[in-house]
Amino acid sequence: MKKSLFFIFLIFLSVAIFSQGITYKGNLKIEPPDVEGEKEAKSPNLTGFEFESFASGGKFKMVYLTDFGFFKNGDYMLGDANAKVVYFVFPGTKSYWEMNLDDYAKFGQETQKLVKLTYSNQNVSVSLLPPKVINGYPCTGKRVKISYDMESSTLGIKNRTHKEETTDYYSTTKYDVLALFGGYNWHSEGVKTGDPIFDKQISEKIGFLGFPIQIISENYSNGKYEGKTILTTRDVSVSKVSPAVFILPSGYTKEESGIWSTINRALTSENSSEESTEASKEENKDGESAEENKENENKEDNSIQNKGKKIFKKIIKKVTK
């Protein structure tokens, strides 16, 4: 009887310490368009990376197994869908960046305002693809085609672009992605354009996708091929995952000057300056002549250009630091 109780205790302890989760490996491959005479960039690597991921109860961890952009082999990302927070962790320097998902969404909206981005002629279509076996996993497929026009005004220069994107999703319903990943899309399976209304329409039309095994996306800009990205998953295993996997290490220093904070602070300070300028313009509007109006328009263009330059300088300074 005592022996039975002892084994029951061990089972209870293992369930308490290790929750059901999923682990998998994979790689992201970025294929740029072939440009005659263009030399391949050697550093930093932006052609793709290998990764290993863990997920359980809405918590997520992705470890870079190769260098990619700012990230080095061994750097990783921690995410919590319930707390709506992401950490980028750098063991080499024992530091991390923190990013609130809601704030990140606001950052995207502020960026859209900064470049005066507008969307029009949005279209989305979804069709079924034949079943396919990828890395030993039987998958169902969906092809999503989107197109839209995007007009921006950056540094005083207006630009109109027609965008087209075709994405093939191959996924399996073998794993409960909602229970494992929570409400946030950690596996980059969503199509995003930057227009909240259109993005919601796209998501509703795509519907449930399951756990993605392969995602192939091709992009075109004004009819010109802009390259392809291929995300492939392998070595998927449903197993117990220790909660410790998702805990931010103690003794690490929070870097307020991380790239996201740098951009966000730059946008905040420049937008505050812009609001002050706009208020001043409104006060003096009634007494201005046509010539003064023209002069102020030129000043506004210069202000936009200076604002963009300041932001880009701050970003470049951080990147090259």
C-alpha cells in the first residue's frame, strides 16, 4: 500500500513540475530575387536560420541555432500569450530586451502614421491545396492570395506600390495549437499587411490552420518578383516541458536601449514635436498669406525629412554599436 502511494506521489509530482507541451526544430529560408551583378551579402546573415522551439500553455521559446541578423547562435526569444509579453534574451551579454505585444501593435500604428501609409483595392482569396506529406507528416494545404495598393509619404517623398502575395500553408491538426500556443500566433503562420481592418478580413477568411509544417510565401511588388520565404518544421515531439524553460534567467540586465525601445522612443519624441508644430501652425493659420502658406509647406516637408533622418540615425547607431 505504501509502495502504491509512493508511486502515485511520484506521478503527481511529475505532472505538477512538467506540463504537457511540444518541442520541434526547423528552419526559415529566405530566397531573395536574382539580381544580375549583385554580390551576396556576407554579414550579417539574412538568408535564414535554424531554430528549436518549445511551447506549452500559451508560453513559447525559440532558440536560434545559427546566427541571423542581430541574433547569435544561442540567443532566444521567450513569449507569454497570456501576459502579452516577449523577451529577446542574449546569454553572451547576460542581457535581454522586453516588448509588450500591445505596445508593439501601437508601435506599428504609429509607424503607419509617421509614413502616412494608406491602403486601397484590398483583395483576398483562399483555396484548398492537395494533401501532401512533409517530413513524414500528412498535411492539408491552403493557398492564400492577397493583393492591395499601398501609398506612403516618407521624408516628403510620395510612393504608391501594388503588392501581391501568395502563401501556401501545409499544416496538421494532430497537435492542439490553441492549448499549446495560446491565443497568440507564435509560429508566424499569419498573413499581415499592416492594415488592421484588412488583416482581420484575411484572418477570418483563412480560418483555422492547425500546426504549420511548411509555409511558402512569394511576394511581388508592382509586378516584380521580390523573393520567397520558406518555413519548415521537423522533429516534432509532444512531451512534458518544464516550466523553467520559459522563465527569464535571473541576474540578466534589461536593456532599455534595445532596438524596439530605440525606435519607439524615437517615434514618441518626434511625434510629440510634430504635434507641437501642428498646434502652432493652427494658431497662426488665419493671418497667413499665400506666400507664407507655401513657405510653411516647405518647412513641413523639411520637418518630415529631418524627422525621418533622426529616427534612422538612432536605429543605425544601435545596429552598428
